Amino acid sequence: MKKTTFLTMIGILIVLSGSILAVNLRKSPHVNSQTFYTFGKDGQQNGFAFPALQYGYDALEPYIDKATVEIHYSKHHRAYFDKFLAAVKGTEMETMSLEAIFSAISKYPDAVRNNAGGFYNHTLYWENMAPKAGGLPGGNLAAAIDKSFGSFDKFKEQFGTAGKTKFASGWAWLILDKTGALQVTTTSNQDNPLMDIVDRRGTPLLALDVWEHAYYLKYQNKRADYVDAFWNLINWPEVQKRYDIALLKK
Ligand SMILES: [Fe+2]
């Protein structure tokens, strides 16, 4: 084969593979907890999207049972999402980021506060769990936990106590605050640490749902057992990713 023919064929292959990639990118609108949006052909945000669960309903067994995951995701989380869309329809919030909405949540109706929170918080919760997960964080996150709490065990105790003792419905969080330190905090109902109405603000890195709907079918009144089981499910690579992004945004 002549060298020029060979180079022409390589060129055609490169052009073809680029076109196929471009078509595939256009065909698959994406959504994750960093964006929460779908994107159109032009790459522009064209609406909020309900994120797919990245594992089966039974994948978190035996720590969280199949029925709880199915109802929690497909009914509770979905309802927050649908009510959020209804609450922002026709308002300036339709094209705002969730972060921007949360940072001014005090000026918006309770329907937005509750349902935007429910939509966002549950997305983080599902993504910061995974089957066959748990263990320990690594790298700079492990070092930051040691620096902020003294040790991983002390962090675990503080976070666990926060989840176990939070009165009524709410969330336990690990956050990165504006000073660069990690903190454990809790919020009530569907509030979260990005909202301008909470005492301790920061970027959420790890979220634990302690509403009864998160555990009651399997654990009934024994919330502490559910909180203890959570450590077997934590998706530390996802938490690490959030930490890295939060550091970049500072
Ligand atoms: Fe929940």
C-alpha cells in the first residue's frame, strides 16, 4: 500500500470515529449530582433531571433492604423531584442552579425549600452509598479527617452520634466549611448545609438520611442499628470526588 493511501485511510478513520463519538454524546443527555441537569444538542441546560439509581434495589442488602430502597427512591425521592419541578415552574428558579437556589432559599416558598432539598439530598445519599463499599477513605480526605477530628474513629463517633440523636426527621452531614475544615452537622426536614437558613453552612461531602422512611421497614425504632450499618455502604471514592471538587471551588 502506498504511504499516501495509508495516511488517507487513517485520516478517514479519525474523522469517522470523531463523528460517531459526537453523535453518541448528543444522544445521551447526562445528569449527576454535580449538575442535576440534562443538556440539549447544543450543550445547553434544558431542564432538571431525575438521576438514575446506579445499582439495583436489592444491592444494598443486607444493610438496607430491597423494599426500603425501592419505595425510598421511586416514591419518596421521585415525589420530591416532581414537586420541585412544579414549585419552580414559570419562575426564575427554572434556569437557576440548585446551589444558587439554596444560597437564597430564605426568599423562596417552603414548597421550594422542602422539595429542592429533598431532590438534592437524596441524590447525594444514593450516590454516596454503593454495594460492597465501606472501609476507609484514603489520600487527602483521610488526612483532612484526621486533622479536623483527630482520627477516623473520632469522626465516626461524632457522625454516628449526630445521626442517632438528631431529633425527628432530618439528615447528618460531613461538610467542608469556608475555612477549609471538615465538620459534622445535622439539618432538619429536607434542609441542607448549602441553604442560607442553616446555622452551619458548607459543601456537603457525605449525607445520611435519618428520616424513618429510610430505615423503618427493616430496623423499626432501632435507628442506631441503621446508622451503624451505614458504614458498610459508604462510597468513599464518591466522597473523595466531592471533596476534590469542593477544594477546587474554594
Ligand atoms: Fe429520605
